[in-house]
Amino acid sequence: MTNETLPIIGQRFRGFLPVVVDVETAGFNAQTDALLEIAAIPIVYNEEGQFVPGQAYHAHINPFEGANL
């Protein structure tokens, strides 16, 4: 798709579309609680111009030493 054929929302963000991000943590305090996993799924257009989830990316994170689990 060119910029001219992108739906309105695609033009709003200069062609960039949203990404859904999910994090799994051991708590709410970044200083003491471990980040355990992070995942991201881009929202893309299919051939019909509908929003669909793109390829998912995820990673397990090794907690820092002394982190609360």
C-alpha cells in the first residue's frame, strides 16, 4: 500500500500502525520486581483492508540478581 491508499488511521501515524505490547512481571516495582516476559503483536491490514494481528514476537527475560519472583 502506498501512503495514498492507506486507510485514514494508517495516514494518521505516517504509515505506522499500532503494536500491542504485553509484559509479565513479578510485581509493580521496577527496582525490586522482575520482568519475566515481554511480547509484541503488530496490528496490520489484510488484503481486504481489515485490521488483523500480525506475527507475534516474545522473549523470556532472565531476572536480575536479587529480583523478587
